[in-house]
Amino acid sequence: MNWSLPKTFITPANVLLAVLLFVTVAQITGIYLLMQTPWTGINAVTGTLPDTVVVASLDADSPATGKLPVGAVLTGVQTPQGLLKLAPLLYDFPPLSPATFAQLDAFYQRQADLHRAFTDPAGVTFVTLSGENVVLTPLTYTPLSALPLVFWLLNAINLISPLVGVLVWTYRPHQQASALLLMHGLFYYAFVIGGVCVVASEFYLPPDILRQALLLQVVGIGIAAPLMVIILCYAPSPLMRGNGLLWLTLGGSALAIANYHYRWFESPGHMYYSQHPLIYISAATAIILQWRRTRQQPVERAALLVLALSFMLPSTLIVAIHVLPILFGKLPLVGNTSILMLFLLIAVGLAVGILRYRLFDIEFWWLKSLLWLLGGCLVAAIDLSVTALFQLSDSYALGVSVMIAGFLYFPLRQWLLGKVIPAEKQNLQDFLPAFSSSLSDAVSQDTFEQRWLESLQQRFYPLHLEHLPEPVPHTQLSDNGLHLQVPSLDNTHAYRLSGKQRAARLFNNTDIKNTESLLTVARMASNASEMRQQTIMEERRRIMHDLHDSLGSKLLTLTHQLPDPHHKESAKQALMTLRDTIRLSLKTTPLRLEDHLADWRVEIAERADASGTHLHWQQAGSTDEHALTPKLVLEITQLLRETVSNALKHAAPTQLSLRFHVDASTLRILVGNDGQISDPATWQAGTGLGSIQTRIARLGGDVTFQLRAKPKPHNRVVLRIPLI
């Protein structure tokens, strides 16, 4: 099926004018139908007493003026056949509620009886609750000025639906969902016209006019409701290929409409409303299938949520308080006016989805263009109205219309744009200080990359961000602004941002320009930091090499020349500390705890063997998930050496145990020994104990010295070191 028209025809002005022409013809049709009805000027409401109506107000200079007082309670009109009740009033009675053709005929017969009474040349005789007869002669037609306010109000506010449809269609003319939405809006407005004719009636409608109004309603809602299901089958992603479901659904709806009009057969349950629960269930099924389809598509799922809420929330209320009571043979819980307002929520929900959540991929310039065009139409309409009503000259009328539009419409339009269209979260000039501050404390390439990613998220508030394995040469748009692809700082990969400002806006060329500027600044800062780090590392290597060549060679000589074994061991540990310091100081990346546990075990095992001590080594907890800084590794290495040295030197143990336990944020080291043990309270703090306490305090941890009795007497040192 070809969803597009010739390109020369598809222009915003042409399509909008065509839709405006359609709604104008529909409104003129509704006005014409109402003006063909007799007019009494009585505005009645349903009374509190059964089968009565109350005169709420009287129109000025109407046939009822001076004959019926406001507040009079009417029981009906007198006819040769007897008293004909006025209740229920037509605006309170759902005209599509008769379940069978026989009930529908009875409904039409009652309207015909009322029509004969109100068109009797002798006048219509109203009977009050007190039994008084009041005779008045209605006009054979209803003046235009006498049409009730509810007629104009419902006509005006329900324009939202076809305008939303034309907005989507003119911007996305080749999408099936947009074409279906336009059709939905137009058929819905036809339904509204039929409905407002019923709502705006005085006491009844002539049978011929009522049939035309009901046919408009049946055709309108009979096509608009199934189209909701079809739209949900195509948006946000197609559930099927081809147009078989579309033709099947529209064919079924056309059959139901034709059956209502030509009365071929009685439908089970209800001659018209039986199909609506099926339509509702079909829409819910389509939403469930779309929900599963968009499991890994956050932007499409956000659009689905808007569609589902727009269609299903009003539909659920309508089915619950209007359709189901009728199917069970009861009166609806609300009147016709309320139902028309509930249908309006569908169009309002779609409008909010388009404006707030970029439904159908529409950007906000279209709303601005539409409001400007409507502003021009408003000026012209006011000009014509002022000229016709006040008989002013063209110059005065134009001036008055411009003043009215300028002081009322345009300020309202600006307020609406400010409320509905979300503004940019932050302009580039205001964003730069925070962006520069985030880069200032980055010291490595990984940190700079992380800061760049965080800045993109803070700048655009994307609905979804994913890593692309392939690099892109520069920032670029895709899918008409739905996505923004941004290079990484090192240009080895890229990022794909979806749904600007939580899918409220589309990305645009200004975003490309600003992102490229930020990318240049970030790369300059990263390159400058890398050069500075390289310079620092070169100087550090030079110093460390000098220390190794001078101090290291002297310590190595001492380990061979010193006669005292304790002095020799001290020189050997000093040499090992120097080498560890040099090796770890040249590291620029985090170190794995698991690797250093293996190094520490080898070193301590060699020292234990040299002293004739048996080593027990245990590890608990996950040690492969923790990365340590070079400084922390060096401090822990020194702590272990000094703790083990104290145990080997002062206790001369036969058993030495080390247990390492790691939890989420703390490394716990237990060092135990037997041999010459004693109460730690009697220990005299020397260089070894003082050094351990100083180092552990520098790391933000703590140390505990214990005398344990089980499983056999031994001393134990407990070191707690935070890893963050």
C-alpha cells in the first residue's frame, strides 16, 4: 500500500488546509443539522423527581420568554394520545445504547412523537408538575446565536485530534503509523460532530436528523477505534509485514457499520457495542507484543509507553463506565458530554507524547510553525467576525482583530511554548565551567575518558548510551536526529547517544558543533596531561636509576661484607625495600592484589625456610577483584616484612601462620607465631613496633597485638587496612 501522495502535493500548508477544510465542512454540517430543529429557547436539565425536567434558564427573546418561569418542573407535553414524557433528555441518554433494532425503532418513534408535538401548528403544550398547561409556539428553526456554548466548546477543543494527526502526517508522510493517525483524527472528528449534535439538542432531535447524527457517530468511532489497534501494530515498531491486518480490521468495521445502517442481522449481545470489548482486548494484546519487541530498545519503549497511556487509559475508563453498563442493559455512569471529553484525552495524550517525548520523531519547530499558521487564521477569523457582527469598516475591523490576537493569542502562544516545549538543560557557556572542572583532576587516559563520558551524559541527558566498537571520524547525527554518535578521546571507539533530554528532543546540528568544540578541549587537556605525566615519569626513572646504581650497589656490598647475620639481614631487607620502591614507583596503572599475594608468599616462605620455621598460608574472600595503588602495595609489603621480622627475630618460632581475608572494602591480615611468646602488654615499643603502628596509621587502618591460648599458646598480630 502506498502511504504517500505526490511530492508536489505534500506540503505543510496544503495538508493543513485540507484538514481545516474537512473540519470546517464537518462543523457546517453539524450547525446545519441543529438549525433545522424547532427552537423554544428553554434550557432544561434532568429533574430530581422521576420522569421530570427542570427549566434551568431561558434564552432572551425566545418563544418561552414570559410563559415559563426559570425553575419550573415539567412532566411532559400534552398530545392527542396523552402525556408524552420529556425525560430522559437526549443529551443525557446515549443514543447508541439500544441493543436491538426493535429498541432502536422504539427510540426513533419517541423522537418522531416529540417532533410532531413540537411542530404542531397549534403550538406545543407543556405540562408542569402542578398540572398547569403552558402553550407556546416554537420557531421552525434554531437561530445560529441560540446554539449552546457546549456545542462550540466541544467543537473547538476536539480540533486537537485532527490537528495532531495532520502534524504527524505532514512531518512523517511515509510512515504507516502517521497515515493511520491522521485517519484516526479525521474519523474521530466525524464522531464528535455527530455527538455534539446530540449533546446540543434541546428536548429531542427530528428522526431524520438524528439518523444522520448517529450515522456520523457510528462511522466515526467505528473506524477510529480499530485504527488505534492498527497504530499499535505499526508503532513504535512494525509487528508484521504487509497490510492484511489493516484491510481485515477495516473490513470488519465497515461490515459492522453497514449492518447497523441496513439492519442485515442482529448481533449477539448488542447490535453495535459488542465489538468494542474485542477492540480493547486487541489493543492490549498489541501493547504486550510491542513491549516484548522493544525489550532492548529504550527509546522505542518510551514511545510505546506514551502510546499505551494515550490510548488505553481513556479507553479503559470509557469501556468501564460507558460500554460495559450498556452491554449489561444498564444506563452509563456518565452522560454524553463526559464521554466526548474522555475521548479527547486520547488526542491530548498523543499531543503530550509528541511534544514531551518526541513521539513519531517530531521536533518542536513543527509546533511553532503550526501555532504561527493558526495565529494567522485567527486574525483572519476575528477580522471577519468583527466586520459581520459590528458592521465596522475593513480598516477598523483589521485593527481590532490584530489587537485581540496580539494581546490574547500571541502571549498565550508564547506561554504554551514555554510550558510544553522543554528548554535546553544548560547552554554551552554555562556548561563550560563544570566541564573544565571535571577534567582538571583527571591524571590518566582512562580517567579522562571516563570524565568525557560523564560530561556527555550531563550535557544531553540521553535516554540510552551505548559503546560502539568502531570509531567515527567526527560527531554526527543518525536517524533524523534520534541518535548522536560521538568519538572517544583516543578515537579507538565511539559512543551512541539516543533520545536527547530523556527522549524529549532530537539532536541537531548545533549539538554537533558544540560537541566537537568540547571534544577539542577535552583532547587538548588529555594530551597536555599525558605529556606532563611522561615528563614526570622520565624524571622519576632517572632518579630511581641513580638510587639503584649508587645506594643499591652499596647495600649489596654490605650484605656480603657484614659479619653479623642480623646486620646482614637488615642490609638485605633494605636492599629489597629499595628495589621494591624503585619498581613500584615506576608503575602508572593499578596493581592486582592477587598478584602481590603470590609475591609476598614466595618471599615470606624463603625467610621462614631460612630460619627453620614452618609456614601456614591462608587466603579468604575474593582477592582478584581489587586493584591497589603502587603506594599502597609498597606500604603493605613493608608492614608484612616488619611484622614477620619481629616474629622471627624475637620469638624464634617453629610455626608461622599468615591469613589474608578480603571483604568489600578492607584487607585483614592475621600473623601468628609460637615460640617465645608473651603478653603484648609487657612488650617494650621499639623500632619495629613503632614502625608498624606508624605505617598502619598512615594507611587509615589499625593494628592489634594479642596473646592467644587456642589451639595452643601463640601471639597474633591483626592488621586491618582499608582498600578504598
